[in-house]
Amino acid sequence: MPGMARFAQCLWTGAGAPPRRLPEAAFPGSMSAMSESVQKLTKRIEELQGAARRARIEAMQLAARLLTTSNSQLSGAPTNGHREGELAALRARYEGLAKIADEAQAEIDRLQADEHERKYYR
């Protein structure tokens, strides 16, 4: 039982009395507000995880395309001049997606720490 609730229970029932559940009126809305807050964090984490997953998948697809194009150039296959511009654009997009995924993961980590703190320490 959380510390504050246990303290209130001791005041309510007496320190030596067996534990019993306090009426909801003793702490109106405190648990539901915390639960809603944790649920919002959980939903935001899930949204960020989905966005990060999509960015990683697209980045992997771009990496595969970059590798096959680079390999064809190295093997001596004829290339067009616009191919270099396309490769540069693919590399820039890949780097952007990698940055998006990294930033999303950092935000996920921060939110998970906040969620854990709210669930277990408040």
C-alpha cells in the first residue's frame, strides 16, 4: 500500500487495527486522475513507438536501395548522371529518418521513465 494511503488508513482505523479499505470519498479523484495521466502517457508511448517503427522500416528500405545502387555502380554498370543526385537524396532521406527514429526513441525512453515514476512512486 502506498505510504500516504497507509498513513491515512492508520489515522482512520487506528494504528493497531487490521487494514481495511478506505472509502473512495477519503481521496476523491486522486487515483482516477493518476490513472488517466498514466493512460495518456501509455497512449503517447504507443504512438511514438509506431512512428519510430515506421521510420526504421523506411530507413531499412532506403538502405537496401542505396546498397544495391552503390553495388551496381561499383560493378561497373553504366549509370546516368542524375543517378548521383538520386543517391544524394536517398542518403539525406536515410539520415533524416535515422534522426527521427533516434529522437522518437529518446522521447519514448523519457516518457517510459515518467510513466514508471507515476505508477510506482507517486
